[in-house]
Amino acid sequence: MADIHPTALLQGEIDLGDDVTIGPHCVLNGPIRLGAGTRLIGNVYLQGPLETGTGNTVYPFASIGFAPQLSDSDHDREGPGTRIGDDNMFREGITVHRAMAEDEPTRIGSHNYLMVNSHVGHDTSVADHCVLVNGVLLAGHVRLDEGVVIGGNGAVHQHVRVGRGAMISGLVGPALDVPPWFMVTGINYASTVNAVGLRRSDMSREEIADVKWVYRVLSTRRLTRPEMLSALAERGERPIVREYLDFIETSARGICRTTLDDRRK
């Protein structure tokens, strides 16, 4: 049975799982479905259409599910809304905006940590086990693959994809796609691999060696996209290298630089 504080305001269609806690001065405008064990600490504002999994915790002054920040959009149109997985932590002041597309909601997976004042823009997709440190900004249509870490006040340009295990340092951000396990330390510049993340992963030594080989190949020469694919094809039978080939081949915005004087097309 849900525990609802008497000062909370619930409007519209609201479906609450077992052991949901709704703290003081929360406002929920349905349609909303909250999975079992969800905790809204207090002063949380949720706007449907919104569906969450189990075990999520939302701290005060968080706002989830509101319309995109677009001057020409219909802020009353619900659209597909927002979908959230399990066991996420949403700290104070975070914002997540619903999708403006007709077919897919804004998505946040499971086991993510969104720290104070971080923002997830409309139509964005965040996979699992990602960390957004204080003040991180994700523009619309961003895609974060599994295990991405973004430092404080980092930002990701719209339509950018960040590959799994990648890390973006604080106060910087990419406007080009970031391959898996790369570390972005300047604007559109990956200076190394995410060595700490690789050590903490369950990857084998051989797989980690392949990641480092890919970075060396891309960073020692200025290569166009066809040249990158040709160079990596040398080890294209290896699963990790195949992952990079697929990532580069399908990149819509191009790949971030790995040399300071790189001018890729």
C-alpha cells in the first residue's frame, strides 16, 4: 500500500505500486504509473504520460515529464511521454523533459545516478549505469550508451551519441559522437581512453588491449572516416573492434578528435 503525505496533490490517472512513498508537497498530474518501492522525498513534480519501474528515488525540487523547451512546440501535447527503468537516483533539482516525437518517449534505463541540477532533454535515451554529475546538460535527442560518466557541468550537444563506458570530463562537452571507452577532456577532443572504467569493467585483458589498440590507431594518424574503417578492419573479427567499426560506420555527426590538429570529414 502506498504512503501518501496529506499535503501531496494527485490528479488524473495515477497507478501506484506497493510501498510507494509520496512525501510532502509533491504534485502528480497523470497519467502516471510508479513502480513498487518508488520514493518521492518531497516537493517533487511529475507530469504524465510517465511510467517508472521499481525502486526509484526522487529528491526535492525535481521535475520529470514536462514539455520540451521549444518555443514552437505545443506544450499541451502529451505525446509518448517519459519512460524510466528501475533503481535510479534523481537528486535535487534535476529535470527530465518528455519527448516531442510521436513514436518514442524520452527514456532513462536502470541504475543511473543523476546528481543535483542535471538535465535530460526531450527525446533523449540514457541506457543503464550512467552517472551525470552536478549540472550536467543533455540536449534533445542525445543517446548515452551503458556506463557513461559525465563530470560536473559537462554538456552534450543535440543528436550526439556517447558510446558505452565513455567518460566526459567536467566543464567540457562533445558536439561529435564519442566512441566507446574514450575519454573526452576538451571540446570534441578525446585525449585518452577511460582507463579507470576499463579496469572496473568485466572485460578481459584481451578486450581491454583491443580498446587501447583502437585508440592508438585513431590517434596516431589523421584519418577520414573511410580510412578509419579500413584501418580497424585489420582486427575486424574481434568483437570489441567490431563494436567500434559499427559505431563509426553509423555515426550521424562524425567522431570526436583524438589528435589536436585533426581535421576529419
